[in-house]
Amino acid sequence: MSHTSLADDATQEKRSWGPMIGLFLAQVLMSFNVAALPISLGGMVEDFGVPPTVASSTIVVYGLAVAALVMTGAKLGQRVGWVLIFRVVIVVFAGSSVMMIVSPNVGWAIGGQVLAGAAAAIIVPALVALIAENYRGSQQATAVGSLGSARAFSGMSAFLIGGTIGTLVGWRPVFFVTLGLAVAVFLLSFSLRSDKGNREIKIDLVASALIGSAIVLLTLGFNNLNGWGIFFATETAPFTIAGFSPAPVFVIVGVILGQLFFVWTRRRMRDGKVPLVDLSVLRRPSERAAIYAMFVIVAMEASVNFTVPTYIQVVQGRTPFDTSLAMMPFNLTVFVTAMLVIRFYKKYSPRSIALFSFVLTTAALLWLAFVVNNNWETLPTILGLIVFGIGQGALVTLVFNVLVTAAPKELAGDVGSLRGTTQNLASAVGTAVMGAVLVTTLSFGVTQAVEEHPELPAELVAQVDLDQVNFVSNDNLRSVLENTTATDEQIEAAITLNEEQRLRTLKLGFLILAGVSAAAALPASRLPKYRPDEIPA
């Protein structure tokens, strides 16, 4: 290595953290927007006079836009230039916040989130590409770690800030926060190192259509397994296919389209044409292992983020603000660990850190399965969430860092698009599968328990629709039973039975997640053994 390149390395090592503040806030902007939407649903329902399912379309369309366009967004960034396109989409995101603030009807709000999702589809790969462009070595590892912690930080702050503003003022002012963040990110973007892009890059529209359709169908399919039916169509399904639910059909077609995308992309690469995503970033087994591990980690996080708030808000009937306080130990631990884990990179290999972290998440989930009860504020439960957060925070940063450091700088956008696609899909799968497992288990458990309780006769059970068993609060169940012929003793017996089955289902859910976490040791064992100073060329 020449003296000049050594000097360059030294300069790169001391690069200002100013540009990174803008990139950190861009991740906060996206995550805050996502976390603010559920808080705003109640206000939108009241303001626009629409059902909750229509208002929740804002969440669905955002996720679908990101998932469908992220790979195309990565290639667009490489063609136009990352700094320029980053500024453009930040302005678009600011526009989406303005639409949310002034929206006269729900159509505007949905349109605003389509815009936000399309902008995020470019911001996701842009963050990785701009980190690779602006930082090297240990600074790059720290920068990558900050993206993981930004997600946890923004999720936590959105519940606290958004929950408080939403409760005291209304849902619209929450989006002044995202507007302010967008303005700050735009101004800070002028400190980023510039790149010119490559006009010769052609965007593969066939691959874009294949992967976009595949991701949309997979996301819709998994997200609606509960609502539309796992096998047979329910009344809420938009249509049926010979009596079967469209959800599993969407999943199957999505998988087929995904496979066609890989076949098409490999053929283009063999022909020497520019692919939509360069599959060479997954050439080594260690890089494929990082993607598998990332999928498992995000799916586990989504499962916990679905299970705990569902239990607190639906079963215990508490507010989103109470939920954010209950989830604070977990979110805070993920935030801190994602930043601190980089200090271990010099001493331990990615494989060692990953295996140890999966041991922590498995132990924490097993612990929660045994200690969890109807009150989340107990010390054993908080301890379990903290240990799970340590493992989760370490893993999110680690596997992402493995992918970024293994790929050449010019493929950083491809790594970013893979990260975005994997995270969106894993989040949908984790939430949907966990929901389906919990509801199915609860339904089976309640049906079995009713047969074993002679104080709940068949004529009473016939008045309650056991085909629609779901997580409900004691108060809701009581109001349902009061409209039947049930006596006070029978109502109390039914509530006790429901409490027992809910808790049993919750414990089983944590046990299943512990099994998934333990199985993830297999891809983790294939992560690289080198330390950052030994990264191969």
C-alpha cells in the first residue's frame, strides 16, 4: 500500500460525524413515521368518519410501497447519484407529512403514505450507500450500528412523543415532527460527500415487476392469514378461490414470482447485463448466512412487538402510552446495545458474537415463557425483555455490518436494498405467523377447556361463537356473556377459563420463538470467523 493511500485511510478514519447525524435522522424519520401511524388511527377514524380497517390502510400502503420499490430504488440511486436522489426523496417525504397534516379526507392520508413509502424505498438503500461513501473502518462499523439503534430510538420516541401529542392535541400535529425531521435531514445532506452516479446503468423493468409483485403478494398474503383465513376463506376475505382463502394463494404465487426473479437475474448476469440487484453480494455462504440470520432476527422482533402490545392493549385494555412504557426496557436495551456491540468487533469474530447473542435471545424467550403472567411490570418479565433486547440489538447491527463490509463500495446500494426487502418481508411474516399461531392455539385451548368444565353447559357455549375466538379483555368478554343466559357464576368461570388459556397461549408463543431462536444458530454458525482488521479483500 502506498504512502498516499495510508494517508487517505487516516483521513477517512477522522471523517466528521456531521454527515452521519443527517443519515441517523433519516432513519429516525422513517421509523418515527411508521410508529406514528398506529397512534394516529383513532384520530383518523374520528376525523374522517371511516372504519378502523380503512384508516389502517395508511400502514398497509406504506409498507407495500417500500417493499415493492426498494430494489428499483437502489438501482435508481446508482444511476442518478446517491446524494442528489437522497435530497429529492427527503423533499418528497416532507410533502407526505404536509399531506397528512392538511388531509381533508382519508384518501389524502393514504396518498401521503404511498408517497412516504416510495420515498423510503430509496432512502433505505441510500443510507447504506452513503455510509459506505463517507466512512471507512471502525467509523463505518459505528455508523452501521447507529442505523440499528435509530430504529429502536425512533420507535420508543414515537410512542412517547406521538402518544403524548396525540392524546393532548390530536393526531395531525404528530406529523409536524416528521416534517421537522425531513427539513433537518435535507439541510444536513449538504455535508455529505458527493457522487455523480452512472447514467449508463439501465433499470431492469422485468426484474422490477417480478420482485415488486412477489413482495406485494407475499406481504399481503402473510399479513392477512389471520383475517382472511389460513386455509378456508372467512367472511372478511375480499374474495374466495373455490372456497379457499386468497391469503395462502398470494403467498404461493409470491414465492413463484420470487423464484422467477432469481432465475431472470442470474441469466442477465451471465449475459453481462446490469441486474436489478447484483447477486454477487450473496456469493459467499457467510453472506447468505447473514441474510438468513437477519430474517430470523427481524421476524423475532416483529413477533415480540406484536405479542406484547396486543396483550397489553387488547387483553389488559391499556393505552398506547402504557404500552410504550412497558416496552421501554426492550427498546432502550436494543438502542444501547446496537451502538455498544461494535466495541467487541476487535476482539471477537462475527460468528462468536452472533452465536452468543442467539444464546441470549433463546434464554430470554425461554425465561419469559416460564415467568410471564398477567402483569408486565414484574421484575422477572422486565429482566427477560432486557436480555432479549441485548441479544436483538447486537444481532441487528452485526449481520448488517457483515453484509456492508463484505461488499465492494459500489454495491452498497444493493446491500441496502436486500436489507430493506429482508426486513419488510421478515416483519410481515413474523407478525402474521405469530398472530396465526397464537389465535389458533387460543381457539383450540378454549374449545378443549370448555369441554372439561361442566359448569359451562353446551347450551351456553352455543350462544357464544367459538369459531371467532380471539384475544379479548375480561371486560369485553363479560359484556358479551351478559347478553346470554349465563349466570354470574358461569360468567366468572368463563372469565377465569379465558384468563388461563390466554396466559397458556402466550407462554407457548414465547416457547415457539425460543425454538426459532435456537434454530437460528445454524445460519449464525456460518457467519465469518475473521475480525474487522482481517477482512479479506
